[in-house]
Amino acid sequence: MENILKDRKYCIVTFGCQMNEHDSEIIAGMLEEYGAYAVEHEEADIILLNTCSVRENADKRFFGTLGQLKKRKQENENLIVCVCGCMMQQQHIIDTLKEKYPWVDVIFGTHNIHNFPGILTRVITEKQKMIEIWEDGGEIAEGLPSKRLYKHKSFVNIMYGCNNFCTYCIVPYTRGRERSRNPEDIVREVRELAADGVKEITLLGQNVNSYRAKDTDFTDLIYLLNDISGIERIRFMTSHPKDLSDRLIQAFADCQKLCKSIHLPVQSGSSEILRRMNRRYTKEDYLRLVEKIRSAVPDIAITTDIIVGFPGETEEDFAETLDLCRKVQYDSAFTFLYSIRKGTPAEKYEDQIPEEEKHRRFNELVDLINESSARKNEAYVGRIEKVLVDGPSKTRDNVLTGRTDSFKLVNFEGDDELIGTIVDIEITSANTFSLMGKRV
């Protein structure tokens, strides 16, 4: 069959988490393998929106962007509008798209990304719309190409799906049940990335520390990857507190390449709210875990996710969250207002919190987290940190940005030839969200 994707111009707009970002890299890699190339939004004749269903804000941004494409489609009937990702695994979303957004040409889900070039080819040749949603993932497709955002670092999916069924979360229904890749496939991919110049990998999964394939668990995998020549940094996200083992904590001390930072979502500091969320740990369990982590690695940076205004959250429950944050002293946190996700158990909870109260609590929590972040960053002033340089600053000329081992963002003056290298930077000043430094 003639390759009708050759020289097509595409643009991908990604909403959501690192899993979505990596899915978009794979989609871009497949399109470019067929000869398509990336352009700016206005020039594209194929536009793909990769959606996220975890947060309400991502929903709104997606529908807003999709609405703006109506005029583009009217002006150019050859424009192909595609939507994919987590939102497409929900029937009510597909019904809404069919009813209110008839200019969408392609709808596919999270489980059949590897089929996208074939779906797109059929849409072009047969001149018809296509909806192709798989209910489950089946076997994991290996060897898919990927167009990385950075030459020197890469995401690596190690597992897909989730078995936790937190009552606020739609992910188990959109990404399916847990499926782990074979360790030999992961090791082979990381070796190929190292040979291609990648220095840092981030292992991805809805809950990476529940990874298990054959006789290999997540900690075993870390030790395997730590031995791969060329890889200098290993990160992972996201981990569930209930599955964070003593062996994994010890790996932070044993494995030189495992970065000294961990994202450990707590979601709430109230044991009662955690129970209602089906998180399967208490506030006391979480604090003991943090104590273990800091005993093994005193300088480790700890970040988290926190939901404010979960149904039934009393003022006392919220005070427990503030208390936990004061005790842990997070380096930073992603804070969210609870939003109802259709199809989750929490949708049916009757004791929803008024929006005004949610916002009040949210603002109080953010102020506390920002104070903690500023103190943590201030402690870096005067230290010399190894920084992996990512690229030029988006706001300042002749300034580069990069990350420390502990994932702190550092800005410093330097030339572009430093991009992709690890350099020694003396930290000269700090603010809430980043550090400034100078090259040693």
C-alpha cells in the first residue's frame, strides 16, 4: 500500500501526566517513521489531542482546544482532527464527541496507540471517520519508535494500568489493570537509549513499585538498570506508599545512579479521609515511611500530591493534612482541588465540600507548601551541585536550565554546548521554585 502519510504535517497537543507525554513521543515516533514531520499548530494538516482524565482542569482545556478547531476544520476540509488518551476510554466522553464535536475524525484509546498509523491511513484513504477503542490492553507492544523531547534523557514505561482503585481516580478504568513489561525488554531498551546518548531515564508507571514480571520486582529492576554503562541517572514515578518496600529504600543508598529524590503521593493527612479514598495506609504509616527514607538517605528530596476538599473532609481532617506537611517538610507538592470524576465511587458520595471552602483550604495549604519549598531551597545556597543541563531558559537570554540529582531546577549562565552534559554549579541564590547558580 502506498505510504500516504509521507510528508504529512502533524501537531500533537498533550494534556496530563508523564505517561501521556511518553505516549505522545511514541505517536510522534511512529508518524515520523512513516515520513510525516512536526510543525506548529497553525500549519498542521493532522492535529492530535492526547487527553487526560485525572483532573477536571485537563478536561476543560481539552474541550476548549477542541472547540477552537471547529473553525479550522470549516476552513480546511482536509484537516484531520484526532483525539486519543484516557478520556477516550469513557463512553460518556465518546457520546459527547459524537453529538457535539462532529469535526473529530479519529477517536482511539490508551490500549491501541500502536495501531494509530493504520487507523490514520484508513481515514485518509476511505474518507470516513473512525472510532477504535479497546477495552483492555492485551499484550504489550514492544519496539515502538519514539521521538524524544530531549536527546540526553528519556521516559521508559515499565508497566501499564493500575489495580489500586482509589475512590477518586478513574485511571484503573481508562488504563486498565496492571501489566508489567518483561525485564529483559526494559534492559534492552535502556541499553539502546544509553548507546544513543541518553544519560537519564525516568521509569514510568501508574504505580511503579508494584512492578513484577517473572521473578523480578521493582527493586530488582533498579539494581539491573544501575549496572548499565552510559546511564548516569535513574528516576521513577509514581510510587504508592503502601508498596514502598524496605529493599527499595535501601536501593537509594546502594545504587549510585538512583537519584536522591522521591515522589510519594500522600493525598491527605487524615487517616479517615485516606480510608475513604481507599489508599490503604494511615497518616502514621506514611510518617513512619518518611522517617525510614530519611534515615537511609538524609538529603533525599521528597515531593507529593495532595487533594483538598475530598468528600467528607472536615476542618479537623484538613488540619491533619497541614500537620503532616509541617512534619514532613516537603520539597514541593502538587496540590489539587477535588473534582468529581464520573464513574468513580467518590462521585456518589453525598457529603461534597462547597467550592468556596475548597478554595480557602487550598490557598492555606499552598502557602504552607511554598514556605517549606523556600526553606528547602535556601539550604542549597553555597553548595556545589551536579546539574544535568536540559536547555536554554524560556525567559532569559544566555541562561541555561537543568536539574540537580534531587530534581531541583537550576538556572545559570552558560553556552549551548553544555546542553546534555552534567556540570558542577555553585548555588548562589534560591527562591520558592528554583535555584540560581554559577558554573564552577
